[in-house]
Amino acid sequence: MNHKFVFMGPVGSGKSTQAQLLADYLHLPHLEMGDLLRRLSEANEQVKAVVQSGQLVPDDLTLKLLGEELVKEEYTKGFVIDGVPRTLYQAQNLPFTPDLVVYLRVRDSENIKRLLLRKRGDDTEEIITGRLKIYHDQTAPVLDFYRAQNKLLEIDGEPTIEIIAQDILAQLRQLQLIS
């Protein structure tokens, strides 16, 4: 079956980890939009300038680059993706139709705690709180968009990695999206 699963969640929610686990389970490629943009920034000056500035890559450019990536042979049997869509415009204009969007729901206080443990220079509580606010502002309409299409699966993203992964697989089986 040609599955196209999208993982969403705030920074620190574990969406890339869970997307990779599902991709491995289904023997599908995992596409992490942030990684793709960083890779492309080496050859694309426009992307490089945006990535280095710390700003988000504009929607149209993100969608164009995603479309160019998804025509590659490795994605013809499906894929698991995270890091896109970030905005309602991206959700409405994706170059594919997701079977399901898995949203990892994690409280801001838990995300802040997780991100501070990473001990990165740019991970101060103030910066993290700002990032989370932007995320919620931009993403709430995206979640509503998929909820209205009955394509949103909300998962508690706070237990252990293993429990979350088992929950996702159980829900996908219940929805008869995987066997």
C-alpha cells in the first residue's frame, strides 16, 4: 500500500523519532523537512541565506523543494514525513495528500523541560517559549484543517518512546491503515 503519513508536534515532541520508527516498521523512507532544507542549503543560496538567518523558509519555496524531492524513485511506494506542513497555506498546497496526520500532543512545560536538557546554546527558556508560541499560532489552523477532513490522529506524546510508538501502531491498525 502507498502510505503517506505526516507527523506534527512542537519542537521537542519527538515527532522525528516517532516518524523514523513508523517508517522503519513500514519499510518506507522517512523525510525530515528540516534535514532536507539543511542539505539543500549547501547548493541553494536562497535556502542557505534563510537557514543561516534562523528564519523559516517561505511556504512557496518549501513546497517547491518538497515537490522536487518527492518525485524521486524512493518515495513512489509512500513515505513518512515530518517538519511540514507548518502553516495552513502549506497544508492546503502540499504536493501530496496525506493518509493521516499524527499529532504528538505534549504540554509546553514538558517540551521546555526536554529542550533544556539538550543543552544547546540557543535553547534558553525564553527562546523555547517564543518558538512554542509561534508553533501554536501557526499550527492550530493546520490541525483544524486536518481535523475537519477526519485525517488527524492525536497521540499523547508524553509517555516513553516505546509506549508512544505502540500507541501509534495500535491506532493505525484500528483505523485499518496498516495490518
